[in-house]
Amino acid sequence: MTVRITTFIWKSTVDILRLAVLWGIVMASPLLAAGNDSEATSAAHDHAAPAKLVQMVRWATQQFIDVNNATAAGYGPFLGCVSGPDHGAMGVHYVNGALLNGELDVSHPQALIYEPSNGRMRLVGVEFILDQASWLANNPSPPVLEGQVFNLIASPNRFGIPTFFELHVWAWRDNPQGDFVDWNNRVTCEGQ
């Protein structure tokens, strides 16, 4: 009887382990398939954790896909198309001066970012911009939006403005480096 129970336990354990291995293979199959496509892997990585903020920004800015709606809402081009020092670009920042008031609201980014292409402007992302002095006068720490800490851009800077905090969100164009990285290799200023 002891041999039967031991044999039964052994067979049950082996069957459970087989099921666990099979389940692991089934669950890993989509990941393995995506691994053959580096862009799919990159896109899955980019949008895994930050999807909530990216989706919030898309929802808040969908009316600005048409640049004419942005200008009607008080956004205007600032400094032309910004390209990276050695790779990628940001695009053309359309800034709304009325929103440079030190307030942080995901529904109202201070800048919309467009990529010029064949005489048209394509919305690719946004930038939240907060003056450092104003922000720190009312807040004990740097700004954070949905878990994303803002970058500090010291003065003097290429924009000729005082020290500020900023956060890019590439809501309308995937960025292989991540949704919140300043420079996007998939954005270019060549089409202006």
C-alpha cells in the first residue's frame, strides 16, 4: 500500500510538473514570437508600464491632431524644429503661453510637438514645462506626473529661458528609447 501511495504521489508530481512546463511554453509563445521582430519587442517594452500616462495624453490631445485646432486653442510655434545633437529630434514645439503658469495638469500640456512633413504638421507628442523657481516656491520636490519624474534643464540652455522642469510624452509616435525620453529617433526635421 505504501508503494502504491508513493507511486501515485510520484506520478501526480510528474504530471503537475509537465503541466507547469506546458503552461510556461504556452504563455511564453507570444513573447518568443515577438522576439523575432525587434520593433514589436520595442513597442511592447515602451508601452508596458507607462501606458496609462500615454493614454491619458492621447485622450487629452486628440483634438490637436489637426494643428489648426492647436493654434485656435492658443498654441504657437516656438524656435522651429528642434533636432538632436547627434541623433533623433523633438520636432516643432507649439507652446501655449497661458499654460506656462506653474500648474501641472495632464489634460493641458504646455507644448504640443509636431513633426513637419510635406508641408503638413503631424502631432507626435507633448512636453510638460514648469519653471523651476515657480514650481519649487509652492512644492517641496520636483514635479512627478503618473510616476514619471521631470527632467531639470538648467540655464543657460539652448532655448534661452530660465531653468525649468520638463517631461516629454511621445503619445502619438513610438520612441525606441522610451515614451519619456527627450530625443526620438523616429522624429525628423528633414520634412520642413
